[in-house]
Amino acid sequence: MKNFIIFGASQGLGDAFVKGLPENGDRVWIVSRTRPPSVDLNDGITRYWIEADLSLPSSAEKIAAEIAGEPLDVLIYNVGLWEKEGFTEQYNFEQDDPAEIIQMIQVNLSSPITCIQKLLPNLKQSDHGKIILIGSTAGLDHTNNDQVTFVASKFGLRGIGSALREHTRKYGIPVTCINPGEIAAEIPYEEGADKAIALYDGARIPVQDIVSLVKCVITLSKASCVKEIHIPAMLDTNA
């Protein structure tokens, strides 16, 4: 039996993790602002919802209090805000609202640091604890993306992973940063990868592919540590 905590899991890729990673008898704590429909699934997996707004610095304490002393085997931080017109031709850095910039830094950078800090005691109780950070190919070098705050935050998430890995090495807890390209997140996990492949013809990654990657990482032995995985879409020539 494994205990998971998955951040940003009410829809999209996070929802796919909630549905595709756990097995019969596992328990999953879902962290999100809105109540996820997956909580009501009857499939042999116990799911709990932790209502939290990660833009609030107090969220880390709240989440840790709700988990209490439960051991955690897998922590997945799958959260990332981006600019209002990000990934469009209309985007203009000079028009970014400073308040939104601060919010992005809080959710994308400060929150994973503080949440993981508070939940490390739970992970240390596991014999096979693992931390997965979901980054982005936008946070890699030479990807031709001009969204300053989003790129900076995803580049910084990789730095969190590198430093955190050194801290948790003595506890046998590996930290993996997975950097996907554009994901077909609006196609629900249960509708299958073929639908996403047919709809986008290789330009977006089915959520099932990322679920498969994470499943591989979390089932590796304690002797292995996967540091980073970059997975752009096949047709993404900038990643």
C-alpha cells in the first residue's frame, strides 16, 4: 500500500495522476482549491481532499496539519501558474501585472519549498519515499520562451530539486524533476491517449505518457535516483 499526496490535482495532469498512479488499497490526498470529482470514485482507492489556496503562505501549515502524522510514500507537486496571455502571440511581458507576478512566484516557487519542508517528516516515515516535481520545458535553456516569470519559476523549480536532493539524500528520498512540453491536459485520463494523439497529431503530449513516466520513477528501487526527465512534444522544435 502506498500513500500519495498530489498537489494541483482537481483537473488536467493532476487528475490523471490521481486516477492513473494509485493501485487498489492505496490512499491519496488531493490538494486543490476546488473539490475534485475523483474523490467520489469507487475503485478500491481511498481519496481525501485537502482544500488549499497555494497562493497563501499559510497553506503549507494547513496541509501538514490535515495530513497529521500519516506516512507519505510519494509527493507530487504539479502546480504552475502562467501569465494571462502566456503561450499566445499576444503576450507582452511589459503588460504583466506586478501582483500577478508575485502570485506566480508564490505558487510556482515559494509554495513547493514550504509545503515540502512541512511534509518531509511524513516522507521520512516511508521506506521508499519519493518527491516528484512537475516542471516545464519552458524552464530549460534555449527554449525561445519570453514569459519571464513563468520561465524563471520553472527554471527555479529545477534548482529546488537539485538542492533538495542533496538534503534528502541522507534519508534515501530521491527528488525527480520532470519537464514536459505542452500537454493535452483537457483530454481526461479515462478517455485514453489515442484521442489526444488524434486531436493534436503529435503536437501535445497525452497525460497518459506523463503518468507512465511517474509510475516508472516511483517503482524504482532505493538504489536509483532519477534527477531530471525532459519530455517535449515530438513536434516541438523549441524544446
